[in-house]
Amino acid sequence: MSPIGDLNEELVSGVLQAGGWSETADDNGGGERLPQSFAATLVRASTAPTGSPSQETPIGPGILVLTLSVAEWGMHWDSAAPADPAGSNWQGPRNITQGKHLMSYALGGIGLPHLDVGGAARFFAAFVERVPAAQQDLQRIGALSGTFHYDAIRARGGTCAADPSQAVLMQDLEGQPFQHAFPVFGGSNYCSRFNPDGQLDARAWQTLRHWSRVALRRRDMQAWIIKTWLNEVWVPAHNEVLGRPHGTIQEALVVARMWNSSKGDALGALQAAGAEPEPAKRIQVELDHYGQRSATNRERAGVMKRPGVVCAVMQTG
């Protein structure tokens, strides 16, 4: 199918409002939940943004995967809430050390999907098209190249210094304060992994945070992130699942979260499900296979089921 074009403004606005975004927001989110009314809109959003019918990939359920599963947001139910498969009463992440957030730049990656490496480089390239003044700085720190690695820059930014509270620069390139939470979050395991030589380049980390915040405060760049994630993760995962004899939208909602982290893991899970015809059994086999890869994968199983529960409730309500 052709790529998803510009998104319906109602869908973009719904995500931004639920995530507490504004043009002055900073990376200090937490507690994000989708309202039930907006979730219902997403379940109904099965047409292309231009209004022409899409026979292949419904957009709204993909946004449910991005917010509820990838970002681990919660749900605010107006009616009686179904059981939360994550076992946390539909709560969202407590703070920026959990889940993912619209203004993410201080921990984990850039923006709602925690963009890194090639994804982050494409994000910054799109931003430079809109704000050419950022190009020289972003080129200097390698943010426009395929070799960009978010944590390599962050770990050299001062959080692994002897006194991180003094090493991490907490003003941007224009002298405005960074107001993100957890400025020195890290620890010995983090530093041994991403900065074993104890290098320090506080200016590069300051530069990355400065331009990330500028970009994420732009509505057009937030829309770019959502649309690009749909095209690069949701659409191929959905089409791979539905192209198989027993594939269902419920299965696609789970496999897309796997695809977000690793296409190989997602394909491996699909292969493990094989020719099993029962949708619920297929999903469980896939989750079991995915969980064998790491403890983190196993811990995600509950939130990975959230979009399916929401879709089932909205479709029967």
C-alpha cells in the first residue's frame, strides 16, 4: 500500500492532549492516559487520512499500539473498566524513568517512540528542513548520520562523571534552563555499558537536548513522529500479520510492539505461531516466544495486551 500521508488533525490533537503536550512543555511527563472517548475514536479510525478508504491498514489501532503498548500509557475509563492485562489498574508511567513520552529527550531516546540511531537521524533531518539553523550543531554531534547513538552522547554528557550534578549542563544553548526530570539518572551499569572510558563531552549532550526540545515543541514534528512510526512499524507489522492465513487485527496489535523493538523478533514470533488457527493461542505462543528473548520482553506482556482489550471493548460497547 502507499504510505500514510498527513494525519487527521483530530487524531494528532487527541494524542497531544492526552500526553500533556504544549509549545512550552519539557521532558517531565508521567501519568499519561488516553480518554475512553478518544480511544473509541481511534478504534473507529479505519480510513486513510485523506478520507479515501484504506482496505489494508487501519490507522487508529496503530496509534493505540504506539501510546498504550510502546509508550505504556494508561487508560481513563468513563464506564466500568475492564480488567487491566498489565495488572496496574490502567495506570500510565509514573515519571520519565518509565514508559515513553511526547517530550522524551532526557532519557531513553527522542520523542514518543524513543527514537535512536537511524530513526533519530531521520527525525533530525526532517527538523533541519524546517529549521536550517540547527544543521551545523546537529552535524557536529553526529545526529544527522546513521552512526548516531543517543546513549553514547548522553553517557558522555556528565552523568558518568565523578560529580554528575556539577558536570551536566542544565542550560540550553541560549541560556534557558532545562526543566527535564532526572538530569543525572544513570548508574555504574549504565556508564560501564555506554561510557566505559569515562569520557566527558557535556557540550554535545547540551546540544542534543537543546535541539531535541526545540523540535519536540513543534506540533509538526510531533505529527511527523506519529506518521513515521505508523509507516515504519505499524503498517509493515499489520500487513505481515494480516497477510498470513490466520492473522487477525488483535494479533497485529501485539506483533507491532515486537516489531517496534526488533523486526527479527516479531518475525520469529510469527514463525513460532506457525499454522495455529486459534487467534488467542497464536498470540500466547508469540508472547511466550518473545518473552524468551529477555526479562524485559516478558515484563512487557501485560501492556502489549492493552490495545487488544481496548479494541474489543470499543467494538462491543
